[in-house]
Amino acid sequence: MNKNFIVQEINRLDKFLSLNIEASRNQIEQLIKKGFVRVDGKKIVKTGLKLKENQNIEVNFPKAEISEIKDKDFIIESLKDKNVQIIYEDEYILVLNKPYNLTVHDAPSVKDATLVDWLKLNNISLSTISGEERHGIVHRLDKGTSGVMVIAKTNEAHAGLAKQLEDKSMGRYYLAILDLSLKENLIIEKPIARSPNNRLKMAIVKNGKLAKSAFTKLAPSNNEKYELIACKLFTGRTHQIRVHLASINRHILGDNLYGFKGDLNKINRFYLHAYNLYLIHPITNEKMSFTAKLSEDMHDFLENNFNMENVNDKIDETYITSSFNFTN
């Protein structure tokens, strides 16, 4: 897909594009650096190029593609016990429920097949604007976190969704089960960076990146020992929910990395689930909302330890959204 523009006033190329196409700063930078932008017919890779009046700008969004599978037999074997559920699909986006214990995309430390491998295995056309390892990936979830994600099937859709992620018109609500109840609904705003003491962890670090989270109480367990809460992120730092909760001595059940020390030996993961996703369709501009069904083990824990009538009332999409009114 091509888009053409005429420069009306002097500006930088990257700033001009940010005003004229639905894409994040990073997406615009990638489009320019990968040679998909021409100025007066000439391919330009310099993001800060100074434009003159009446110059012609052409943006060529690269076509999405169905990529080759790196090792089909290995991927099938690795994914055999991981049930990825499709919630919604059209020609531009795919919304799915990621199971826990599935990494989203490749990295040097990743040994098993990833969600991207699953997408390629199922011959799903994916955006290519973010590089080979991250085809289609607009946002991610930690390996151990289950729940809702949106995948971009075209580069135009990817650019639009990335812009929404940046301006916060797209977002998610999470559910978590804690080892100790919150005293009250609260906002935590503390900077996060890699832990200087443990490279596997993130931590509250004075000069880290800005991180802001909101937490709201939903339902206590029958013995009032545990609590189901909802979480909303205003930034997207690695392990943000887990780090912020640990900073107030609250831990997600099963999250041994961040301090859970309970005796619940049957938990082989931490109970954090991306429950609801809201966005504006990047092509049709329709407001959309999707809810991802709880994983079987997390649902069973709630059923065995909580009043499910109360839980079901509290995890209603409208109730969760309204419960964060204190953040406005």
C-alpha cells in the first residue's frame, strides 16, 4: 500500500510522517531506515532529513507475508500441549488467548517454540515491520502470563495499533491472585530497571524507566487469606505488575521469582492473566473490546477458594472498567 503527500511547510521527515500517517515514532523510524520512504522519488534512510515546501513524499508500506517455518517437526512437538485460542480474526488483525508457559517471540535465551512459530505454523499472514523474530507482534506478554493479545496481519494495521499503544487508546486489564490483600485501591508510580543483584529480575531502581500501575480490589478468598485483584498499566515495562506489587510486599501466587513463599505446591506458574483488551480497529476505526477466558488452572483455584458468584460479578468487563475510576 502506498501513500503520497505534498509538503506544505518546512519540517523534518520523521516529524512530517508522524503528522500524516497512523504510526508510532518507532514504526516511522523503521519505515525510513528500511527504505520504504521516498522524497521526490529518491529513497531516503535519514530520519532527520529537512524537507522543503512542495516536495513529494511517498510511503510504501511493505506487504505482510507468510513466513517459512524454521523446523516444523520441532515446533509441532514443542507446541503440542499449548492451546492457543483465537478470539477474533479478520483480514487485518488476530486476537488470541495466549497460554502461560509460551514465549511470544525468539530471543537468544529461548529454547522452545514461540507464539510467532505458532502463527507461522498456521500460515497466518503477518506484518513484517518489526523484524523477523517479531512478525505480527505489536505488544507482548511474559512467558508465564496468560491472556489476550492482538496480532497485526498487515503492516498498515501494525502501524495503526502501535500508534494506539503509544497514545494509550489501546490497553489491557489484568487479573491476578495475591498472597495478601491490598489495603486499598492504589496507584504505584516507581521507576523500573534490570536488577543490579539478579539479572533474571527487574527491580525498582532510582534511575530506571518511568513505570505506573493501578490496582483495584475485586474479591477476597473464602478464608480471606488471598485476594483477586485487577491491574491496569499506564506504561509497559518488563515484569511491571510483579515488580510494583513486590514493592509493597504483595506477591502473585506462584511468583517465586518476586518473593512468593507460600506452601501452594501444586501451583506451577504465577496467577497473572491479561483479561480484557480494548482498541480501535486500525482500518475500520471501530471501537472493540475482547475478553480472554481464564486458564483452567487459575479458574479451578478460584472455584475452590473463592465465592464464584461474587467473582463472576466482579470480573464483568463493565465492572472492572468502572473500578478504575479513581485513576481519572
